[in-house]
Amino acid sequence: MAQVFDLMQKQIVKTNVGTFATIFSGVGVQGGLRSAPVALPVMREAGMSLNAYTYNGLIYFLVKSGFDAEAMEVYKAMVEDGISPSVRTYSVLMVAFGKKRDVDTVLWLLSEMEARGVKPNVYSYTICIRVLGEAARFDEAYQILGKMEDSGCKPDVVTHTVVIQVLCDAGRLSDAKDVFWKMKASDQKPDRVTYITLLDKCGDSGDSHSVVEIWNAMVADGYNDNIVSYTAVVDALCQVGRLDEALAVFDEMKEKGISPEQYSLTP
């Protein structure tokens, strides 16, 4: 058993759920992967101490199996063992607890990263912004963006799109449009998702000027090439009462050979 563990530590034997379960069983701990928090001290007593590679693998497989609480216990054991977690360690945990909308744990993990000298990356910050937005903690989400920029971590397209969504959900459409136009002026160009996110919100709010302006920008960037984009703009134009323009866009879509797929022009 010790030999198998040693080979796993050296990345010679592939790390997977079965490997961990076999090792746990070998030291007398039953219950499979989920028994990791119980197995670790037993393994340590048997002279089998995990390295960073094995700890990260164990955390990953626990999260993948839905054992988030156990993954957190393993993280704490990793720290107690004097093994430095990486950005990936934190990202895996943040995604897991973010899916549960456990905002406080996600923010705690961010503070843990900073306290331990692990510099958060764009992915880490974006997870925090998304989770805060989903929890309707909009001001805090916007603060994280500022913190991100102050730290020298440059937001990417995904970050900007998440921020735009958060601001729209907070009823701050003007701020969302400001973020969008700053993107346009930078090297982080909006993608199709960014455009459609803002287009939908402008339509919902009755902002006809912005609907037309954003659609024109989409066309200029070449995003008027599929049913998703056309559906979004026709919807938005109908919502703001510009039915003639909606019909013109609908006809343009058909002329391009893009199937309307039973699309309705009923506002």
C-alpha cells in the first residue's frame, strides 16, 4: 500500500477516486472517498504524508463527487500540514461553494488566499463577483471589481459580462452601459454573450435608443450571424415598440438564410 501511495505522490500512478479509496481502505478506513478527513490522520500516523499534488487531487475529486464539506476539511488539513495551496486549490473550492450560493465561504476563501500570499487571478475574482451578484449583494460585487483592478489584475471579457449582468440586475442600467462602452474602447472587446445580456436588459427597460445603438455595434463586430443574435434584437425592438424595425431585422435574417424556427413577432 505504501508503495502505491509513493507512486501516486510521484505522479507515476494516476490519481483518481478509486486510487484514493483503495489507499484509505488499506489503512483501515472504510467509506470510500468521502472518508478522506478521517483517513488523513491515520495515513499520517502510518508515515504517509500527502504532498501538494496529492492534496489538490483529493480536493478536486471530493468536489467533483459533491463532497464539498469534506473537501474543505481536506483543505484545512493541507494548511495544517504546511502545504501551500495554489490558486487552483482555491478556485476549485470557490466554484463548489459558489454553486451552493454560499457567499460567505467564497469570500472567506478569497481572504484566505490574500492572507497566505496567494495572488487571486481573474477567475477567482470573477467567481466572487458572480456569486455576490446572484445573492443580490450588488455593491459588494462592484467593490470586488474595483479591488481586482487596484491589485493589477485585469478583468477579462467574462468578468465584464458578469459585472454588466450584476449591474443590470441591480437596476443600474446606466452603470452597466458605462462598463460596456469602456470595454468597447479597450482591448477587451464584448463578445456575443455580453451584447445579448445588455440588449435584453435595455429592451426590458424600454431603452429604445440603446437597443438600436447596441445592435449597430453588434453588426459592426460581426455578431449578426445567427438566430440567437437576431432573436435577441427582434425581442428587444418589440419590447420598446419599434415594430417596423423589428420586422426589417426579421426580414434581413430570413434573407441571410437563417431559419426563424417558429419565431413570433408578437411583442
